[in-house]
Amino acid sequence: MKILKALRRLDELAMLEAEKERRELERREALMLRLNKSRYNNLKLFSLKPKGDNVC
Amino acid sequence: MEFPVEQVIIGIFALFGAAVTGIFSVYNTKISKKVSQVEKKTNGNQTLTAGNDILDQIVPALERKDEALDKIAEILDNILRAQTLTSQQLRSIQLILENRCQALDVVKALQSLMESRHVHDQLEKIDEPAHEDVKEILDEIVEKLECDKNPNER
């Protein structure tokens, strides 16, 4: 009985960890999206070449 | 030929004992395997959480920096178009540059984060290679931001 209880408890723990992993992966994905957006914005910004007639 | 009853009973008990030991051993192996899987997953999750906590602090600061840079770019664009530079525009640039110097705050926040007990505890819990990776990435970010702080160092 104890062994079965231990197995059941382990299954519960494994499920909790799997759920936590899913949440953390979602969080990581959202953060990476924001980070990549920021990186893309900077690239876009610094690739601006103010050449032409309007140069002061 | 006659079997002694006592020996038959002992034999049955021995077989039963061996079967029970076998079953226990199978369950024991099963539990050990599961425990190691759960431990592995827990360590992986701790690494993920530590990384996410760090990103959670860095990303908003970077976004503020982006906003400031966008505003500066917009003002510079207007100056280039109009070919005029008013004191108001200079004041705006100064204000935004002050805002942009949040890079300093980011460095400070990162350094305090790296020294914080929470992160240390979390890093200690995770595997050694992952720990080194996180530390290396943090050092790299701090170095880059410090270059941001002093553009002449680039």
C-alpha cells in the first residue's frame, strides 16, 4: 500500500512539475518575444542612415 | 514416492516470499526511476524560473530604453526635416537622454540582482553548467550595458 501511495504521490508531483514547466515555457516565450521585439527595434533604429539633402 | 508435507509447505512459502520480493524490487526500480525523472524536471524548472525572473527585470528596462531612443530618433528626424534646432528641442533631447541613462539603473538593478540572495539560492539549486551559463550571460549583459553607459569605450 505504501508503495502505491508513494507512486501516486510521485505522479502528482510529476504532474505539478509538468504544469509548472508549461507555465514557465509560456512565460519565457512571451518574454523572448518582447526581447526580440526590442532587439528588432534597436536594429531598425540604428540602421537609419540620415543621408540626403536634409543633413544639417 | 512420498512428499513430506512440511517440505511442500516450506517450498510454497519460499516461492511466495520470492515472488513478493520480486514484486517489491520491480516497484522499487519503478519508484527510483520516477524520482529521478521528477528531480530532473524540478531542476530544469528551477533553471527556467531563474532565467525568466532575470528576463522579467531586464526586458521592461530595455523597453524603456527603446522608447527613449525612438523619441530621440523622432526629434532628430524632425530637426533634419525642418533644418532647425530650437532650445525646446534641445531640452527634449536632454530630458530623453537622461531617461536613456536608465541603462545605468539597469546595470545597478542587474548587479543587485546578481548579488541578491534569492538569485544565489536559485543558482545554487540548479546544475553547475546551467549556473555557469546564466552567470556568463549576466556578465555579458552587464558588460554591454556598461559600454552603453560609456560609448567611448566601444
